[in-house]
Amino acid sequence: MSMINKNINWDILDFRDILWAGHVVRRDEESHLKQAWLFKPEGRRPRDNPKKSWWDQVQSDMEEINLTIEEAQVRWRLISIIFLLYFFYYFFTQPRFLVILKNFPK
């Protein structure tokens, strides 16, 4: 096992894939992101290496932790909302923004 593999927390990466799946599912069918997500490789593969898309791997990860795609979408939305709330709180409490508000014409 290489040094890189020892330092990676694979559970966190799988969880991020699941969160990302909730985001990608809401995309339009024509989006390049969704097309890549649903892409199935073609051609022959070695016997023990089946054709698998990223979506197949995400589905197997979700089955392991008993999570549905709808739950992943809800979690993605919650994380997005929390990020936006944090961003707006941080932005509006900065001194330079408060100076702009004080000088804003009434």
C-alpha cells in the first residue's frame, strides 16, 4: 500500500461522493456532468473487472449505509444552505462592509 492510501480517509470520500450524487441528480439530462455521471464504459474488460460507472459505485456505497438518493439530495441542500448562511454572516459582519453601509446614501 502506498503512502498516499494510508493518509486518505476513504469513508469521508465515499460520503462526499454520495453528497455530490444528490447534486448531480438534479441536473438537466443534457448537462455534460450528468452524461459523464451516467456513462457506461464500452468494450471488453478483464474477467474480474466488470463495467462500472461512477453511478454504479455511488449506488453500492449508498446501499452499504442504507441511504436513498432522495436523502442524499436533502443532505446536499442542507449543506448548501448552511454554506450560504455562513457566507452571508461572514460577509455582512466584515468591517469594510459596515463602512459601506454607513456611507450608503439614504
